[in-house]
Amino acid sequence: MSLLEELKSLGVDVDGGVKRLAGKQALYERMMFKFLDMMKKSVVSPDFDSNDYGEVIEIAHALKGAAGNLSVTPVYEAYGKIVDLLRSQQPEEARKVLKDVLPVQGKILDCIERHANA
């Protein structure tokens, strides 16, 4: 299965992402590899401090933007909720959303990494 087919099976709106890049599939794939690198470097851990989470908001907002630009829908939607919940002073609810998305995010990143190393 190709990278794009596998990403589609994981809930990524590949067609929307490719369309955003003027229909250039090769560029989309390269951007997915960059997305993988960004996600590895910008980690939001579920054990963040419930009293001081300003940095978590910044990282989550950046991840939301990157995921949105590439139509990585499950990650985009989850980080959008996380940002909104944290801005509304609801860190425990944000933590739950994060814990729920991490397995899905992991599958998407594993998929990209397998294809990057192929």
C-alpha cells in the first residue's frame, strides 16, 4: 500500500491536503516527512503541569496548524480541542483528548516513518 493510501485509511484527508498543494502529490509526501520531523521534535506529553500549561498551548497550537495545513484531520481536530480546552482553563479535559489522540497520532507517524525509510 502506498503512503497516501495508507494515510487515507488512517483518517487523513489526503485529497484535501494534495489539493492545498496545487495537486502535487510528490510535494505532499515530502511535506508529510517534514511533518513527521516536526511531530517528533514538538511533543505534548499527557503529564503536563495542570497549573502551568502556557507552553503546552503554544506547542499544541503549532501542531494543530501543521496538521491542518496537511489535512491530517484526526490530529488537527484533537489539537484544536486541546488548545480550546486549555484556553478555557480545562486541563484535565484537554489531557483526556490528548490521551485519546496519541494512539491515532502514533499510527499516522509510524506510517509516515515506514515510508520515509523505504
